[in-house]
Amino acid sequence: MKTGILLLFLALLFIPLGPSAAQQSPDPKQANLVAYARFKSLTPDELDELLSKAQSGDAEAQYWAGIFYTEGKVPKNSEEGARWMLKAAEQGYAPAQRIFGMMSVYADRSVGERWMRRAAEQGDTDAQFWLGVGYEQDWFGTVDVHEGLAWYRKAAEGGNPDAQVELGQRYEDGEGVEQDYKVAAEWYRKAAEHVPDLGGAGQGRHRLGSLYMEGLGVPRDYVQACFWFRLSGEDAPDARKHLAPAQIRGVERLVSEWKEQHRPSPELEAALRILETTPQD
């Protein structure tokens, strides 16, 4: 991971967020996307009702109040957003613990680490993934590559595609583990199967295609390489030059069939439409 903590945190505020993913769906990103779209589309009356629930002590409502104040769905007030997030975190609500921990890293590293660990220990795979990033990038005052790897593994095993890519890369590079291209390919494939592509899936597809190009951990197969590159949105010229026109047409057919077989659920498609048509604050 090369991205700075500031960019990571800003991005976090605008990606799907929701209840502890490990408890809701084998694909945390899908569950989070649906939850985020649902709350982004609240009417003014529904928003008032949610804020009233927050005032009454509902932890999930407090969490969303924190998100809305931070993003500006209600009058933007970062301090108010943090206050609501802390209230939800103190009630043991894992997503709030994760976000409040990340909010706190700048002011007090130990506080940030403590809250993120509380969420991670509840099985929140996003918290586990970001802990891995934090230990790797010295968010908490020390670099601990082995601790970071352990959290990446927990998140990957819980179905987080970003962590699956990170873990696959460790095996591909032999970083912190014994180099094993076959295991790397397995983790990349797990990430690649996620829909929609919110980052981790696309990276997994690209990296899996690269392994097929080189025959590392999988047989060298330019058809498979081209297939995975095309699924990641690339033209795949390096793979295509090894294929006959009929093979290229066959790859495009396979890509179409894969996309049809991996169509998002109606609930997820509805969420995507909501986010596409909802003005960003």
C-alpha cells in the first residue's frame, strides 16, 4: 500500500459503509453498498426520524448521524459528526468504532488504534483491513509488518477483496511469507470474483491475468490472461498479440457470459442506481 493516510481517510468517507459486514454477507462490499445507498436516499422526513432515533440512543442511527454530519447531508459539522460517531462506538457498534478510530489517528494514535482494534475484534473486515494498512504504514507510532499481515489475513478470510489482493501480493512477492505463486493466484481469484468492482476486484483480476501471462502458480495461458485482463477493464494488448482472431472473439464471449452469470442482485442493482442518481454533497 503506497497511498497516504489522508487520502485513504478521505476516500473512506465516500465509499460504502455499513453494519459489521462479516455478520451480514459473504461479500462485505456488497452489504455495505446496499446500506450506504439506502441511507443516502432518505427523504427529509426520514432523515429527521433517523436523527430522532440517534437522540434516543439508537447506535446505528448515531453512526449514520455521524456520517451525515461529516459528509454534509445535514449541515456539515465535523465535530458533531465525531461526537455522534463516538456515541455509537461507546455502545459497541463496530462500524462506528472503526470510523471513530480512523478519525482519531491524527490526534492520538493510541486512541485510534484502540478503537479500530475493538471493531476488528468484532469481525469487522474493513477495520481488519485498515488495521493492516495502519501497522504497515506506521499510523500508530511503529511499523509492524507481521501484525499488519495478520490483520490482512483475517480480513481476507472474512471476504474483504482489498485484503485478499494484499495477501495475494504478499505471497507473490514472498513478503512476510514464503513465496508461493499458487497461493497468490488463489487469493487473487477470490478477490476477482467480487461484484461490483469497487477496487479490490479489479486489482485481483489484473494480477491474476498477470500470473497467467507468466505461468506463475497457474499454467501459462494467454486466453485466461486476456479474459481476466478484459474483466478488469483493460484492452490486454500483451495477451491479445498471442491469440488468433477466433480466440479473441472467444474471450469476448466468455467475458460477456461471466458478466451475465455474475450480475448483481436486484437489491444491489437498485443501490447502484440510487448512488448514480443521488447528488454528491
